[in-house]
Amino acid sequence: MQKIAFIWDLDGTLLDSYEAILSGIEETFAQFSIPYDKKKVREFILRYSVQDLLEQVAEERNLDAEVLNQVRAQSLSEKNAQVVLMPGAREVLAYADQAGIQQFVYTHKGDNAFTILRDLGLESCFTEILTSQSGFARKPGPEAATYLLDKYELDPRTTYYIGDRTLDVEFAQNSGIQSINFLESSYEGNQRIQTLADIPYIFEGK
């Protein structure tokens, strides 16, 4: 097998965490008397990001986006027990480990990601974990991928960013690496999966 590397997104990819995220946003909105529409909020954060949502709301209501984010992060960190693994996550991580595939994380989550992965017994699966507090440009900017490619001498042709949103495909494309995603995409480097259990079949015979 060629030297393959996986860079994982977390929320909606390895972690089934959207209900906890939405609950945290709802509590934050309530604290600042902001109307909350769960369906619209979910659609927005799936298309863009939680950060984009908070910045938009802050601008509309003349609030400090950083304060909003701090309140939301605190609320979310109290909901770690609600975060569970996506179906097949533990199995596909074990498959990659056994196949000699080097694994990383790049997520827009803060450093609470370390706590969650530690609690789930997964932190040791990854060579390096990058979060929103690592100092890199947010997706779809390629800075985090460039850092990993250079530091670990990864081959862009066999390095895959695994995610669940258009933003994740755009990150892979901008970074010149491959994409595995739950969504269809016009990016020729993207391979769509229905479940995480589909991933090993992509590499059969490689």
C-alpha cells in the first residue's frame, strides 16, 4: 500500500455532536435574548460554520462575537457526555491503524476536542491534533494542511481530508489533497461515502 494519510474533521464526521452543538447555541442565544430556530441554525452551520453564525448574529445585534463564542464554548464543554462516536468510527480508525495509515485531526473545535477524544479513548490514534486554537487559518484556507504536509512529508496524492460538509471538500481542494466526504462534489479529488464503513473499500488493492 502507498503511504496514505488521513486528516479527520470531527463534528459530523467522527463525532455525532450536532445535537450537543445545537443545544449549546440555543443556551447561548437564550442568554442574550436572541430568537432561536433550530432548523435554520442547523442548516446554516452545516453550510457555513458556527463561527460564521455567531459573527452574523453579533453584527445584527451589535454584540461581541468573541463573547458569544466564549459563552457557547463553555456551554458546549458541559455537554461532552452527549457527544458519541459516529457509526463505524472506532472500526475505521482501527482499520487505518492496522493498515499503517498515519492519522491526524484538523477541526474548527477548540481545545475541548482533546478532552472529548481522550474521554472516548481515541486521542492516541492521531499523530497530531489541530484545533481552532492551533493558530491556523480557518477552513477552507489550506494553511493547516500545508503545515501537516510539510512537517510529516505527506504525499498530497495520497493524503485525504475526511469530512461531512462542502467546506471540508473546499479545504481539501484548496490544499491540493484528496477528499472523502458524505456529500457529492464536483471536485474530482472527492470520493463520496454513505457511512464511515465505506472507507476501507476505497483502498482495496492499493
